[in-house]
Amino acid sequence: MSAGTVVFIAVAAVFALLVLYTIAAYNSLVALRNQIKNAWSQIDVQLKRRHDLIPNLVEATKGYAAHERQTFDSVTQARARAAGAKSVPDISKAESELSGALSRFMAVMESYPELKANRNFLALQEELASTENKIAFARQAYNDQVLFLNNKIQMFPSNFIAGWFDFRTAQYFDLEDKTERTAPKVSFA
């Protein structure tokens, strides 16, 4: 075998390895991007469930606390803003506002012992608490996928492939108000 043949085989092998790496890195980035979309859809499902529960909770309490109109309106308006938000930062901000409104709502409702004994209200309260936990879990899963993608996009050597194919870092689903990092208290026990 001549020296030219050996060099040609070595160059061809290096080129083949680069092509295989590029394909693998690209497919990995696509898979991560799709996992983020899936994780976001899980958050979206839970947020919709939360938004659907809130009007029922408000309706269940109106008869007990008719003079708390401002509190009801605050929750309703925050829900409308959250349901209408589109981008990750806007949704994060709107959901933080909704969590705050729900916390204030639940604090006001604590002063109505007959409401705390109402089965319908207790069932809705339990559903909301369960949904809050599911939202927290879905948010964590989403943020984990964002971390994986962002690391891949920013780390050497996959950052070259990400740049060539115009992959962009994703945004985390963060809470705007850092004091609202916990689910609203919905327990009346």
C-alpha cells in the first residue's frame, strides 16, 4: 500500500467520523428540542386543568362570601391573564400572579368555617392542590429538558453543530415572584 493510499484512507476515515458525529449531534439536538416541546405540552395540560378548576372554586364560595367580590374578581382576572399568555416568560409571570391571587383567595376563605365543611368546596380544593403538585412536577421536567438542550447547544464541540443548524437555547419556566416558589396553601384542616 502506498503512502498516498494510507493518507487517503486516513483522511476518508476522519471525514466519515466527522459526518457521523455531525449526524449524531444533530439528531440529539432535535430529540432534545422535541422533548422540550413534549414537556411544555405537559405543563400546558396541567395549567389548563388549573384554569378550569378555578371558576368552579370561585362559584362554590360565592354563596358563602358574597361581600368578597374584589377577591373573586382578582382571581378571575389573574386566571384570564394566565390563560391568554403565549410565551414562556409571559406564562411564567401570569402564573405567578395567579398563584398570588389564589393564595389571597384561600386566605380570605379561611374565615368561613361553614365553607370549610362544604364537600364540594373540599373536593375542589383537593383537586387544585393535586393540580398544583402536577404543575410543579411538569415544570421541573420541562426545566430539566431545557437544561439538557442548553448544555448541548453551549458545550464544545456540539455548539458548532447547533450553530450551523440554528438551534437556539430554550427559556426556563421560572416564577417571577421568588416568594411564590411554593404552591398556594389550600388546606383548611
